[in-house]
Amino acid sequence: MAAINPEFGKELNRYGAFDFNACYNCGTCTAVCSLSTEEDSFPREMVRFSVLGMKDEIKSSLKPWLCYYCGECSTNCPQEANPGELMMSLRRWLTTEYDWTKLSGLLYRSLPLTIIGFIIIAIGVLIFSALENFNLQSIMHIGHFFEIIAIASVFGFILLPNIIRMWWLIIMKPRIKVPLMKYITGFGELIVHMFTQKRSLGCDNNQLRWFEHFILVIGYLGLLFTTVFLDWFSNDNLFVIVLGYIMSIIIFIVTIDFMSDRIKKQKEMSKFSQPSDWMFVVWLFLMGLTAFIVRLFIDTGLIEQNIWLYLFHLTILVQWALIIVPFGKWTHFLYRSFAMYFAKIKSQ
Amino acid sequence: MKIKSARILVFSTEKISDPAIDMAGLLKLHYPPTVYTISIPCSSGVKSRWILHAFEKGFDGVFIAADGSDCPYGESCTEKTGKIIGRTHELMKAMNIEPARLRMAAICSVCSESFVKQMKSFNEYLLKNSNN
Amino acid sequence: MPEKIINASYDALVIGGGIAGGEAALNLANNGFKVLIVEKDLSIGGKMILLSKVFPTLDCSACITTPKVSEISRHKDITIFTESEVKYIVKTGEKSFNAQVIRNPRYVITEDCTGCQLCEQACPVIVSDQYQYNLVGRKAAFIPFSIASPRVAAIDIENCTLCGACEKVCPTKCIDFSQEIQEYDLEIKTVVIATGFKLFDPLLIPRYGYGIYKNIITSMQMERQLAPTRPFNTILRPGDGKVPDRIAYVLCTGSRDVTVGNPICSQICCMYSIKQAQLLMGALPMADVTIYYINIRSFGKGFEEFYDQAKGMGVNFVKGKIGKIREKDNGDLIMRYEDINENVVKEAEHDMVVLSVGVLPNTDSASLFTDGELKLDPFSFVFQSDPLASPAKTSIEGVFVAGTATGPMDIPDSILSAGAASSEAMSYLIRK
Amino acid sequence: MEIEKGKTYKYLREKREISQAAKDNLKQFIKIKKSILDALQESDLTIDQLTQKLSIPKHEVVFYLMSLVKYGYVQTGAVDDMDSYFSYKLKK
Amino acid sequence: MDKKIGVYICHCGGNISDYVDVEKVKQSVENDEGIFLVKTTMFACGDANQKEMVDDITKNGLNGVVVASCSPKLHLITFRAVTERANLNKYNYVHANIREQASWAHSDDKSGATETAIRLVKAAIAKVRLAQPLFPFVIKSKKAVAVIGGGVAGLRAAIELSDMGCPVTLIEREHFIGGRVSQWNLLFTTSETGKELVTKLYNEVIDRENITLHTGSEVISSTGNIGAFKLKIKKIPRYIKQECHKGKLQEAIDACPVTVDDSFNFNITGRKAIYHNFPSEYPQEPVIDIKNCTRCGECEKICPSVDFSQKEEIIEIEVGSVLMATGFDSYTPSDGEFGYDQFENVVTLPQFKRIIELNDKKLIFKGKEIKNIAYIYCVGSRQIEGENKYCSRYCCTSAIFAAIHTKNKFENINNYHFTRGIRTYGKQEVLYAESLKKGDIYLQSYEDDPPVVTTVNDKTLVSINDILTSKSKMSVEADLVVLVTGMVPRADNSVAALFKLPKGRDKFFNEIHMKLRPVETVIDGVTICGACQGPKNIMESVNSALSAAAKSFSYVSKGVLELEPIIAKIDKDDCTWCGQCAEACPFDAIKMVKDEKKDIAAINNSVCKGCGMCLPVCPTDAIDLIAYSNREIESMIDALAG
């Protein structure tokens, strides 16, 4: 017997949900959702759980991750209860539930804290550069080195434990028995979803958005690979240089389109942007753009005179690596993929 | 073939039992189609000679759907209707008609179900006890 | 150019000749007041006269409407203008209004027409019959429907090709294309607004596919299919003429829905759908009827019992609103919905879908009053200035409102509301 | 002006333009009516069969055919219990 | 005179013709004696057929008409009017009911239904053959109406009648007017309070000279009929002088040692034996509740206005029409129904509304502060087990409105609604939406699986298998459980019994026809309105009250009424005056008179109601009821027997 907890709704409002209480349970949202299936029907169930404050049910559910926010549910909701935005906030809430540090929760709920975080990091970068006497060579070198370490430690200390927590909440706590073989055979699903997000193709009229998203992921991973493993800024191989250019162009061009959607607010999913959504796309855009210009300046020999440009790029990069990747919206990349993976291995 | 149903004459009343019989129709509660009603103002106005006339003309049974305590003309209705039945029963005996072929029951303005039940059981009784 | 302006005076002007307007007019006239009914349609009787049967008693609607309508049309103190509109009304003083009414030409001399239908037979034109909600055709010279009042012909001048066939066959020479718009300048003492309601247009919900999938009809179209004067003489899918086997009702089409601008409940759709379901079970004994609902609102006298009766007859009730509908090649329809009881999204196949369309305000009356604007409520129904103590009062003294002009309601409530409006109008007229 | 009784349509013809839509509508109906009646002349047909013969959309066949039933040109024949479609025949 | 009879057989748009072979009925009566024409028609009641009938009658000189259609309750009057328009006396018209009593009753047996219809039509023809023209008695109708019940419906009807120029006697059983509405605080749609609404109406009533208001009064007997009802009213005094001294009175109230349950607050509080319900209650003088007063005299000592010498009065009035607005009772849950009378924090919705009003700032009940409120819907309505199958219509909206009001008035309130599907019909829907947006939580159970109220360690738990959460068992710890009780007919309906008002399946008073005659009853001259007719909200009650006012007015406005000439008739030759008929007559309409040679009975035409009770008692069969004579009845029997 579950007890009703009306306080939970108020908590969710801090993650961006609103008006979902208006739901009168007609089921239109679930019926118009093209990703909703007989096995996994949503979003009404999630709205209902949220209204009643059934946290445990939400924590052990993968449904929030199965939604790609096409917005059909919110457009057609006769009570304007915004189920789509509720699903988005549930993803934010779940992200903080998975996160053992609880920092993501703090950052989602408080914009000032987030800004302070960004400022501290910017100051840190400045102090570090000052300590290095603004020597471009060594800053670049250490910058590259930092990138590798940051990725490794964010993964090792934050994301990996969080994935394990997610696994615990979804598989272990509800006592679902999964044979080991399934973990292995289902692994393909994880990889496919991580790189293609193919499920979102199920959303009606979503091909363009899926494609944009797909090449953005390619661009992002490509840029990561070029800068971290091929040390793009210090590499003279023509192929690597061009690859880096292409990847960074992809990033900032696609993100421009994403940002303009959020400004125009015509599509349902871009109507109610939270600061975390904005930061994700803006930082991604800045990262692509600054990386591109830095390399351009390197190639044109202007970088020595414009070292501030690199510092700016570095600040963005560090903020990205230390805030957005471990605690921000970046995590949806990981959780969503794992959600598909868990869904696959859970299914009989 | 359907079993032939008994022919029953019902004296109903305009304000009380007639609405109930109408409602039985409205609710499609079926009863034998050989039940015919003659509607009069009040059940305590039925004359014995009418009843006897009906038997004479071949009706198997006569049913008085009485107003009971709902009668708009006064409380004495039930008692008076009862007396009519009593008197008529005597006359029927004298004429060698089985008294059980005359029945009465109070049918209130919404007693459709009870009316239908009465008709069905009366019909069964009359069929069982008919000579042929 | 109007021929002439005709002057006349009445105690009361009733705008709208539906069941509410008719009831109000009768009450007033029976107490000796002179009443004018202005009806924009070709017949009085409103929507009710076109219905099949009425809940919860299953009386045939015509059996209740037609005698009323004939009483109205015969009443010595009631004048009826059909095919007419009130242009504007000015308050000219205490218990005094001036109303400008125009009467559009019917192109038939009403008094002389015997309703023989010879003109109808002669007319070569076929257009959609609005009184059968476009399920079938009618002529351009036509009697609106068999129980119309007045039951006389009219010419649909927009679709008429002026071939003259009707005029040639008319035995009483009552067809007259020289008729012009007539203007009336009327002195009246009180006004009763009974302009009724409009039905929701399901084209506004594209995901239901109404208009594209021909086997989706509105509840009013089904009402016509069930009525004694029905278009097909049996129940058929308009898409291909099949007798449907599996019929679905989509409740709250255009009601309780902010996205189409109508947040309120239409109050009648649950009951008329249950009624139609019962009638369908009678007409097509083998058919399955399913009603998809959010909440069943069987709140009135005898309604809950009526709902129980439908369940007993085997009408299938499914809790869950239809999300979208798509069509199969054979014209069958696939409905997608969430079965709320099971919390699972499902698809179901039906032969025919009935959209239980909601009640919308008829805002025609809002602009009638030049002085002292007639206020509307937030949903654009006529605003009741004292809804609890004097439900028929509007924002203008001496103007009363009856029936669904104030909001959705069923027939008994409309009639009571009309009773209230006529009562208030009467005491207003008598009061010194 | 004195208008001759029984010829008032002529009077209005001079005063009023007949819309092209009304003319087209009449033309179309006459055509469809003829083709339906011709088709039924040969044999009784269901709506499906009529649609194939006339190559106009089914729902339009339903509309026009039912109008012809209404005005007494066509009558409803037997229904096929298997697939619930009526056949239609000319009214004699 | 030979009869020329026209018979019209109605299809009723299929209602009849689907089961009865109308053509066969036509054929089987066509050649009967006296039949001039037989026609079938789609709608006999339609205007076209009515016109045709008039034409047939006038052209062919028909002098007997039968319509075989629906129940005469619907259209007897319609067709009588048709014959009158054709200048044929309306009693030459006979109605045969082949819908309710043939096609519908025997829709399972088409040939049976057809046979029944034939017999019924033949019987009607038999009757019409013997029909004679009759002319109505014209009686005076007293231009006055008694309105019984001083709630909003009664008050509103009284005001309306008064404005139409009709004197009104308004009779209220309680000592204060306003009925249920005075017990409510804020009202939905206008946010007036119940008291404000009642005050507004009361002032209007008092302003009008032609309204006589009797409070504390009950009708104890009614004689007479439409046009002249003679009512006896028992008026219980207030035991307080009219111009009472207000200041002292409160002291007197304080001094009263008797405390009884305060029914105004639905017994959640007590009141004294000298009381008024709330300050500025109308009428403004308080009352001594003489049933509970111990006559200790404490109040009398303090306040000179107390007057125990006042006596019960019997007032007699005569009115042309009676308008019933006696209202409803709130359903009282049985012991243990959802914990009622078992757990002390379970109350009904009316009680809850009083609790909201009696508290300020904090919501406190029985010493505990209330935060979590559980509302259980459909208590006493839509019963599966019990007798009340109907939906009470007003309760969903009322409960939601109270819940919102509670949230607005007090802090930190959580509302939990245990429903069976919310029915905020019409514009009331916005209230439901508002409550959802305010965070009220709604749960829904199946009809046969109602919520359960239990206590665990002093805590009250309400649990439910929630349909909306895939039947998960949900529970709430409630500080207060509100049972959303519906409307039931008044338990004490003695006044209605005086008029023999018929009741419907739901035990509320029944109108003749919901759509045709929605405020009239089968008792001529008695109209009904408001919640005594069935559950209604205020606006709906007032709408029906105004309709009923118009109807009652139409009975009395002209000062005269036409009565049916169907009365008893004495055959002077056969009468031997035994007096039995006079004894049987419930209306004292039969008196002995001296005829030429002998004593005979004579009927007082304007008193005779035509019940026929005198007929069977006559030993010489000397009495007939007009239109129900031996010849007529027996020829009908012959026709039915076939």
C-alpha cells in the first residue's frame, strides 16, 4: 500500500515541471505518443506517479528515458498539463537521484550556484594561467593533459558510480533477475543507442531532428577524439587538422540551429528551456566555435598574439568537463543509452 | 409454438396504475400480450357487473390494478376496492365462476415491475387452472 | 433595396425558435401577451426537432417537439418569422425596445404552399442537405424536413439555377422569385434570447481525421441516422454504405479541452451517446458499441439508471480518451487510446466512429444590442447577471435569456430555463 | 413593374447572376445521376461495384446514390449478410 | 345519430410500427360499424397530421375520432384540441394507447403486439361510438397561491408570483426562512454567501404587500381542489414578542440552561432552547424551542420580550393553486458507513461546510488541527447495495468548491478526493480544473470497490484501489474524513401526503413529464419545484421555481377555470335513496333531494370529482359515471374480448 506524498510535486517544480497537477487522467498524452507501447505506456503513468509522489516507482522506472520529447503529448493535452515537460524534469530529477555526489541536484535547482561554479572555474583557469606566466605553450600542454585526466576521473569517480547506482535502482532493488549472458548480449543495444539514438526516430516527423542530433553526437565525439587522443592543437598531420575543423564546424552549426529553436519556441520541446538546457547547448556551441578559431589562429599564426582566445576556449572546456559533463545535461547521453540497455536486458 | 396466454382484463386507473403500466412498456418489461386494460378514474369505481360481463365474454381473468393508499380521491379507496372484490367473489361463486379468477393488487404509479410480476403469475395460474 | 419597412409592435420578442424559445413564447402567449418569434432557419423547432429520441425516457423527440411546435404556430398571440434575423435592438426607454428585423426571401408564398412537394420533384439540383447534416442530398427547391413547421417549400437561392422548373409545376403558383428582403421596425417591451448553441466542428482536431476518413461522423449525423426521418433508412457508413458492426463513440470531442478553447464540459454528450448506443443496440442487434470516455456524467433525474441500463444491454464502456485515429484500406478505423483501467496504450478497430461533439456558444446575440452591450461570460455564452436568484436576467434590464444560450444544458433544463425566462419576462411586463 | 406570375424566375434571372459553382454542381449531378442509373439499368449493384464502374470515390457514390433513393429513382435491394453491404436497383 | 368515425393509427416514427403491423391494424378495423376513414401516419401529433385531421373532420363531418398512438398522458390533450379546432366536441375523441401498452410492452412478440393493438383500437372505437358531447364546468379560481417551503425555491417563486400580481401565502415549517441555502457559506459561481442570498430574497419578500409569510407553520389539512384549495395551517408561536428587545435577548439566550443539538450546524454544535441560527437571521426575532424548553423561566426574568402566553394558531386559507418547494434532506450515512458515527473525525459534507464556516485562521475540529482532508464521494448516491441508485448531481461540485474554499481560507491544507469519477458538468468543470491546479489529489475507485476507512494507532487511514494508478492500493492518513453525501427526499413528507403527490422511482416527487410538463403533477393545481423534485443546484432550483410560478399563475390568473364534466349521474327512475352512495362519496357531493314522489340522490356538480366510488355501492345500479357508463365499459369489454 503506497502512501501519497503531495510534497513531491513541489520538489519536481524546482526541476522545471509545472501544471502537471492539472492532469485529469484522460490518457490522451499516452495515446498520441508514438513511442508509447503496450509494454511501456507513458507519459500519463509518470504524471500520475509524480502527482501522487510515488518516488520509488519513478526511480525504478526507465520510462522517462524512453521519451525523446517530441512534444506531441503537451500539444494535445486538453488540460495543458505539459506532460512532455514533466518527463524532462523527471529526467533531471533522476539524474540527481543517480548522482551520488548530489551536486547535480544542487546545480539543477539553483541557477546562482551554477553560475558561481562557472565563475570559480573561470577564476581557477585564470589563476592557473597566471601561475604559468601566460606561457601559451605550457598552458596548452597542461590543458591537453588536464583534458585526459578530467575525462578519466569524471568517468571513474562520478559517472561510473552513478551508472552503478542507476543499475541498482532499476535492476537490483526491484529484485529483477538478469542472467549474466543477457548483460553481454544486450551490450550491442547500449552502443547502438549511445551513438545513434535510433529510438527517437519513432517520434513522428522527427527525421531531421534525429539527423541533427546524430551528427552532433558524431561531431562531439569526433572532436573529443581529435583533441584528446590526437592532440589536435599540437598535431601537424593534415588529416587530423581537417578532421578537427570539420568536427568543430558540425558542432557549432548544429548548436546554432538548436539555440534558434529554443529562442523561437515554436516546437513543443523548446518552449520551456531550463538554464541547464541553455548551458548545455551554449557551451557546446562555444566549445565548437572556440576550438575552431583557436586552431584557425594556430594555422594562421595569430595565436601567439591572441592567447586570451585559447584561455577562453580552455575555460569553456574546463567548465564543460567539470560541471556540465558530470552534473549537467551531458549525462542524458549516458543515462539514456544505459536506460535502453537496461530495458533490453530487463525484458524477457 | 408459443403457449397461448390467458386473456386478462385489467381495470387500471388514470392517475396511479396506468402510469405504472405505461412505464412497464417504456422499460420493455414484457407481459402476456392478451392483457388488456380499461382505464377508469379510480379502482373503487369498478362495478361488479362489468367484471361479470368480462367473464361472460370469455375473459379468463380480471385484475384490478388498485390505487392503494396513493389514491387521489381519498384513503378509503383500498377498503372500498376490497369490498367490491368481496361482493363480486360472492356473485362469482353463485355463477359458478372460480373466485380466484378475479384478483386485485395495489399498483402504485411506479410499480411497473410489480405489475408485470402480477400479470405473469396470474397468467400462469389461469393457464394451469383452465379446463382445457 | 428593401421594398418597404413594416412597423409593428409586440409585448415580447423571442429570438430563436428552438425548444427554449418556443417554450418561452408559449408561456407568454398563454398568459395573453403578444409574442414575436424570430427564427433564422426555415423551420422552428431548433435542434431538438431533428433528434431521434431523447434520454432518459427514449420518447421520440418529434413526439415532444412537433405538438409543441404546432401549438406555437397555431397560437393566436404568437407571430413567427422564419428565415429572419434581428439586425439590432435599441433600448428606447423603460419597457421599450426598438428592434430592426429582416426577413429573407423564401421565394415561396408561405400561406399558399400546400407542401405538395411537386417543386421538389421537379428541381434538378442536388446539394448537401443541411438538415440531414450532409449525409444525403436535397433539392434547391425543397421542404426542409418532413416535420418542419411551417411545412412549406423554400428555394435555396445560392444553389438554384433559376431554371423555373419548380415554378412551372407549382399547382398553387406560390413560388415567387420576385420576393425581396423585408425590413421590420418593431416596438417591443421585452426580449427573450433563446439563440441556442453551436456544435463543435471536429475538423479542429486533425488527429481524429474527421473529413478525411469518411466513416467518422459526428453525433448529430448519427442522430439523423437514428431518427424516424433518417437519410439512409438504415444505419450505414457514409464512406462505403456498409452496415456497421463495430461502432465507437469518442466522448469529449471538443469539450473539456483547452487546446480547442473549450475548457468546459458540454453536459449532454455522455447521455446522448449512451442513448444512441442503446438505440443502435436495438437497430443493429449484432453490433458492438463501445464508448470511450473520461468520466461518464449521468447526473440528472433517471440518468444513472439509464447508464446502468446501457451497461446491462452490453454497451462497452472504456475509460480513456481517444488519442488518434487512422484508417485502414477497407475503411475500418484504428483508434489509439490508453486504457486507463489497465494503464496501457491500446489500439482497437471499429467500422464506424462517432465523435460526440460538444456544445459551443452561439455568439450571434452578442452584437445585437447597440446600447447597453449584452455581456458574455468567459466562455462566450450570454452572461447571467444574477445566476443564483434570477438565472434568466442578463446585463440589460428587460432582456432575458433562456436555454442553452447561457451554457450547455439538456432538454429538461432548457425547458425549465425557458420557463424561468418567460416567468421573469411576464412579471417584468406586469410589474408597475 | 408588374411581374408575370409563374415566370418570376425569368425576372430574377435578369437581376441576379447564377454562380458558376451552382451551374457546375448541377452539371456534375446530372452526369453522375445518368451514369448511376445507366449502370443500374444493366444489373443490381452494390456500392462497391458501382464505384468500380463509375470510378468516382466511394463516399460520393454513397451520397449520390442515397439521394437518388430519397427521390425515388433507386431502391434498396437485399443485404449480403456476410459482408453487410446492400445492393441497389432501379425503382420501377 | 349515426357515428361517422375517423381512426388515425400512428407509426410513431417506428416506435409503434417496428413491432405493430400498422397496416394490419388498419385493415382489421376498416370495416367496423361507423368507421368512415382509417389512416396511418408517421407522426399523428405532427402539425401536418393535425391539419389533416381538422380537414377530415370538417369536410366529412366526422363526429367521432380515435387516435391510436402513445400514452394519453402525452397527447390526449393535443388531440382533444385538434377536434375542438374542427368544431367537434372534444369528448367525441378517444385515445388508444398502442405504444406503451402494445408495441413497447410486447416488443418481444410482434404478432402478439399487433393483436393487442387491434383489440385496443377496437375498444376505443366501441367507446367513441357511444361518446356524447360534454361541456366543461366553469368554476371560479381564487387568485392566490400557497407556496409551501421557504427555501430559495419557495422564496423565489413567491416573489415572482407576487410580481405577477398574485397574492401569495408562503409557508415555512422552520421558524427561519432560507432553508438549506442559509446553512451554506460561499456559493459557487457568484461567491455570494448563502446568507446574503437569503437576505436579498427575504427583503424582497418583506417588501411585497401581497406576500403573507408564515414561519413555524405547517399545512395540516387540505380540502378542495384546483381553483379552491382550502388549507389549514398550524402556526407554532415564537414565544417572543414581535418588537423584542435585542440587547437583553442575547443575555436571555446565554441564561438558558438547556442545550440541544443544533440542527442548523448539522448537530456538530449545540444551541440553547431559546435561539436563532445566526446573527441577523430572518425573521430577526429569536424563537423558543418549546419542545425542548423546560419552562424554567430564566429567560423571562431577563428579557421582557419573552412571552409564554402565545398560543398555537390554526389559520385557514383558500388558494387556487399550491406550489410545493419542500426541498431535500441530506443523506445521513448509516452507522459505520465509511466510519460514520464510529470514528469521531468522520463528518458529512454539510457538516464540513459548517465546520469551515465556524473556524477562523486554523481549521480545528474536536480540538485537533486539520491538515489532511479526505473526501469520499457518492455516499448515499449511486448505491450498489442501497436503494438510492441515482446520482445526486450537486455533490461533486459542492465538495470541490468546499475543498478549494478550505485551501483558500486555511494554510497547509491537503485535499484528497476519493471519487467514482468526477461529474462537474457544464461550466462547473472549471472548478475541477482549478482544484487540480491547486494540487488537490483525485483518486477513483470502481463502483463495487469503494474506499475503506480504518484506524491504526489513533490514525485514520483512507485507502482505495485507484483506477487511475493501475489499481494500485493507495492510502492517505486523514485528519478529517468528509463523506460527500447526496440529496435524499425529505424524511418527513407529511405535507405532500396531504396532496397525494406521486413519487418517482427515486422517491422524489414526480412531475407529469420531464419535458412536456416539468413542474406539474398529476394532482391538478399542485406544482412542484426545487430539490423536492430531485437533486438540483441553486440555479436549477430557481429555474424550476420560476417555471412553477408561471404555471401556478396560469391556473389562477384568469379567475376562472374549466373543469372536466366527468361526474356521476343519477338515474332518477331507478334510484330508491338508500343513502349508500352518499356514504361512499369522499367529497360529500351526494345529497338526498325530494323528487316528484320519492326521495332520490342528487349530485352536486361542482363538488363531484368523478371518482366513481358511488357506482358499485348502488343496489339498484342507478348511478353511472359520465363517459364510463355501463354501456361504454361493456361495449369496450366486448371489443376487447373479440
